[in-house]
Amino acid sequence: MPRIELVTGDLTLERVDAIVNAANSSLLGGGGVDGAIHRAGGPEILAECRALRAGTLPDGLPTGEAVATTAGRLAARWVVHTVGPVWPGDGPEAERRRRLLESAYRNALGLAARLGAASVALPAVSAGVYGWPADDAAAVAVGTAADARETPGLVRFVLFSPPMHAEFVAAAERLGVDAVADR
């Protein structure tokens, strides 16, 4: 199991091998984490995303999948872009979408490991504008990271607010996952 850290901060300032981007399927930037990573990383990230769209991903990156680009000006080697699902509510679609959120984390962590990353920083995928409830988003994130077969040795969740950080700490406690809550 990797070392799991839970911190509040700015994902774009992390000094790790790979930073995970909560991307939209277009890969061409957007709001929230996606926009922040593209702004901080510079035009190199967008250029590689455009090349992916012109080549292997003409229809965009499917939900639950992951792809890597340069990190541009970020203090990382790679950005691993993953697309989380939009919260469907408590209806019949919820369990299928929850599996897609698990896949987004699992595929991002696996790709980072295959690239050779020893450390990775991740946001709370789908927990912003995609509307996923914070408690469940945290449980999926921490549980998937703890159970992943393929992952960098250090998995750091960088949460955008103290309330989200508290949700991740509570999820780790509920799941019995040993996580370091401060650096």
C-alpha cells in the first residue's frame, strides 16, 4: 500500500513526479482544477492535449480513463489527466458512475506508476463542479488509492479547502486507511 497523505493546498504548487488533473473530456482546459493546471503549467500542456485530440483521442478522453502529458512549468514531470463522472444523484445510475470514479483514480494512479513516478498529487476528482458529494468522493478516492495494485509509493491528496480535507480525513478513518493528515 502506498503512503497516503492528506493536505490542504494548491495542487499546482506540489513538488511531485506527477500531478493528476481533474480534466474534462475535451482535454482543452476548463474551470476549477483543470483551468488552474493549464494556467500554471503553461502552453506546453495545452499543445500536447491538442496533439492527443488530433491523434489518438479525436472524441476526447472517456470518463474513467487517464492520459499523460508534460507538466510544462509545474514542479512535476507529468500531468496525468483523468475524467471523473458527473454526480447522477441517488438514482439507478449512481453505482455505475461510482465505478467510473473509482476507474478514474485507479487509471490515473496506474498510469503514473507506469510512467515511473514515485510520487503523485491528486485533487478530489468530481467533487467540484461535477457535484459529487464530498463524503462519498473522499471515500472513493482514499479507498481506491489504498486498494490500487499499481500506484506510486507516495499518494498525496491535495484538497482545496479545510472542509474537504476534513472529509478525506474522516473517510480514511471510516475505511481504516492509515493516512498522514499533515506534512
